[in-house]
Amino acid sequence: MTTLRFDERGARRTERMYASPDVVAQREQVLSLLAPQPGERVLDVGSGPGYLVASLAEAVGPGGTVHGLDPSPAMNALAAARTRELPWAHIDEGDAVALPYANGTFDAAVSTQVYEYVTDVAGALGELRRVLRPDGRALILDTDWDSLVWHTADRELHRRVVAAWEEHLVHPRLPRTLAGLLRRAGFHVTGQRVHVIFNPRLTDDSFSAGMMTAIARFVVGRQGLTEADASAWLADLRARGDEGDYLYSVNRYVFQATTSK
Ligand SMILES: C[S@@+](CC[C@H](N)C(=O)[O-])C[C@H]1O[C@@H](n2cnc3c(N)ncnc32)[C@H](O)[C@@H]1O
């Protein structure tokens, strides 16, 4: 099974979709919950196009340090360009399961929409805990794809498309196990909440408009789906938009934890 590739094209697509007002609102919630302080040392695991690294760097200021880590050179190039004016932000190539930092390096760490792509989540959380200081705090956000509600006329075709789309990552239902995984990695879970991405209309800048095209491209050749199936599914969704009965909703779950009680 080949999951989503964060090559140059995939990185640019993610960068576009993550500029949507829906994901901007998500980042605002993440920042307000993590509450980075001036002078802090913060890590963003799987930093992707670097939007959060840039915001974290602005929050900690030049007296602090932010490291964004990602295995994708294409993502890291976007993140480095985005943080060029913030020299206390560093973009490092690496993997969540083997963090290239000494024990206790960071005051806080964040990882949004990343662990669902990582095969060994338990190992990655052990690494996260290792690089946080005593009383360090962590925030993790991931999607549970069972929470997807998307109005289509052809529900059977939609079911097959969603089944094929679930192949884009390793753990399509990670959030329901995350609190347990965090505790077993030695964290104390201090907060759990849901962030809903809700598009009651189909607009060009909505998150789901970007998802539609990404999904239609990804599913062809999976679960027996053809180009014609993907086009029919897209046309179905666009017709919901034109007829005024469009609806997209998906839940992203947020977990906050600390390394000490
Ligand atoms: C959907 S993007 C999210 C990017 C960013 N966290 C955000 O929310 O804007 C997923 C990111 O996870 C990264 N990723 C995938 N596997 C990873 C791993 N094993 N360790 C660290 N990052 C990983 C990908 O390269 C990609 O940049």
C-alpha cells in the first residue's frame, strides 16, 4: 500500500490547502492551547509547510528557539522559505521515531496531522517525551476518518471513494487510541477536545474543496475505482454545491499532555 507522498507536488498541494480559513482557524486554536511563551524552546514534529513553525517563532521571539522537523525535503524547503526572516526558527530533516535532539531539550512540543502517517506511534511518542523537559507540555492533533460526513447522492460510490482514501495514511482512526498511547509513553493527559472542520457550503477557498481534488486524484486505481468513478464522485459533490445542499464535516481531535503531574 502506498500512502500519500509529500513530494514537491504533494507539498505544494498541502501548503495551499493549509492556507484555507478552516486550517488557519485550527492553527489559532492549537496556538492558544499550547500557549508558547517568549523565550521558550518549542518543537513541531512533522512541520510540513512551516505555517505553525513561523507562528511559534513569532510567539517565542528571538530569545527563544523553534525547531520544525520533517522527513520531506520538499516540505522543508517550503518551511525554510516561510521562516527565513525568523533566524531562531530551524528546519531539520528527520523522523518522528528518531528525534535528533538531546533529552529534555524542549519546553513544549506540537504535532498536527502527523502521527496518523507514522507506523510506530508508540515509539514516536516515547521520543517526544524523551526530548521534553520535566513539566514539558505536548499537543497532538489528528483526524478520525470515521467522523467524516459528506453529502453525496451516490452513497455507494462515496463509500468506495472513502475506503480508497483511507489508504493515504497508516492510521485512519488514530485519535481514539491516542490518550492511551500517551499514557503508556509516560505522559499525563491534561486535555482532550475536538476541532471540527465544517463546510456547509462549497466555496473555492474551503478546506473540502481542496480535499475533493486531492482525493479524486489519489483514489484512481484503488478499490477498483476508475478515472470515470472519480469524475462522477466529483460531479456529484459539485452538484450538491450548485443545488445548495452541500455539507462537509470532519473531526480532528486535540490531546494535551505534560511530562510530569
Ligand atoms: C498533513 S502534513 C501536516 C503538516 C503540518 N504538521 C501541519 O499541520 O501543517 C503531514 C506531514 O507529516 C510528515 N511526516 C510523515 N511521516 C513522518 C514521520 N515519520 N516523521 C515526521 N514527520 C512525518 C509529512 O512529511 C508531512 O509534512
